[in-house]
Amino acid sequence: MSSIKYALLAPLMAISALTIAAEPVDQQQDVAANSNVSIKVQRGNVEFISWDNNSIQVKGELDELSKGFIFDVKGNTVVIEDKLPRSYQGGNKQGSQLTIYLPTQLSLDAEGVSADYALSKLSGQIAIALVSGNIKAKQLSGSSKLTTVSGNINSEQLSGKIKLETVSGDIDDKDSQGEAEFRLVSGELDTHSDFTQVSIDQVSGDIEATLNQINQINMVTISGDADLNLGTQLSKGHLETISGDLTMAFSAAPNLSFMIDGGPGGRINNQLTDDKPVKKKYSSSQSLQFNSLSGDGQVNINTISGRISVK
């Protein structure tokens, strides 16, 4: 009797296994030049690769929980989504495994929940937003905004206007150029690039930056140390630290006027000139104003409970 039951159940078990297996996808459609492409893949890994064709191809495997694959082209608008249930418990940790081939020039808006995204050699307006996942980006040009709540961002050879944000994660950038904005909470920033303008807003993390072509910098850091290695082209800067040390090291004497306020508990170390900090009246806090060379540019530095070093 048990053998008869097994014989009846075996086909049902096979059907059940098929229903939860990852479904392969391989679709390609022609698209208009400079298309607006919207992509949503909630879980898994997605790689965006540029090619010279005026078409988009999606290859790989859908999420095991997929409720259907959407690939819709209307005019210059393209929507791609691996659709999941409104609510689910992640029995499958792997998620979608997709490679998406895109025209080099486009407008891309992609989002995910628990997914890692990698993209390279794309140009245009590019926006990536993840909740829990890492972003790897290489050779993007135009306007790039890469955001993840809980994850790391690794970027290389970006150009144009760049905005990188993470709440709980690190940012590692190298060999990029243009204008950059970095925002981090509870993470480390490491950048070695040829940016001309940089804005940094960081809480609870250290900064290591080599910016040889920089001419304008704005930085606010709380509870973290900043080590800046700069060229001689800096003409404007505003830097603030709270409970953290700041070191600005120049490759040669800069043509700058410095105004440094040590604030409560701050200390100032000037190795650019012989000028020494002075104590404020009725206070132990230090301040220092001096010129390096003719002082054509202007840098303002403020700290609370931090050590400021310029050299």
C-alpha cells in the first residue's frame, strides 16, 4: 500500500519542485535612443553591461518567488521588473540572477530591496537605490546618484556629477573626476580621485581622501577623523569637525588664507608657516588666522573637541 501512495505522490512532488525552481529568462527588445529605463529587482544579483546595440537584453534566472516578468517598451519608456508577491518570507536567499545589456547612452532608474547591483560603461542620468545591498560602479559618466541604506559602494573611473550615499556601509572610490558629493552615516570614506569639487557629510566614520586636483571642498564630520591629502589648486574650503581630528596635507605650499577656530576643547597645529595659534580671551580655546603665500583663496575650519593640523 505504501508503494502505491508513493507512486501517486511522486508526480505531485515533482510538480511542486518545478513550481519553486528558478525560471530562466532570455528576452530582447529594440528601444529608442536615449530611452528612459526603469528597473526593479527586489532580491538577488543584477549586472548592467553596456553594448552598442539599440536594444535591451535580459538574461539569467528569475527569483524563485517570481510572480511574473515584466519587459514593457512604450515609445522611449522601458519598464523591467521581476515581480514578487506584496508580502513574502524569504525562503529563497538567492533571488534573481540577471544580466541586463543596455545601450551606452540612456536614463536609468533602478531599485532593489535585498540585492547587489553592478554597472559599468554607461552614460547619462543614472540613479540606483537599494535598501540592503552593495553597489559596484565603473566608468559611468554624466550624472550618477548611487544610494544604499545598508551596504557598501565601490566606484571607479566615474566622471561628471556624482552623488554617493550610504547609511550603514563604506564608500571606496578611485580614479574618478568631476564634482562629487559623499554622504555617510556609520561608515568609512576612502577616495583617491581627481575631483575639482567635493562635498562630504559624514557621521561616525573616518575619511581618507587624496584629491590632487581639488579647488573647492566642503566637509562636515561628526565623531570621526579626516585625513586629506590635497594638491595646490584649492581656492575655497569650509570644513567642520565635532569630536574628530582633521589633517590637511598639501603637496606644496598653497595660495590660501586660513581662518581656524579651535572651539571648545580644540587644538591647532600649523606646519605651513611660523604663525602660532592664540588663546581666546577668557577661554582656553584656540584660534588662528594666517596666509600661505599671498593668500588669494580662503579656507575656514571649525572644530569642537578636535585637533586641526595643516601642513
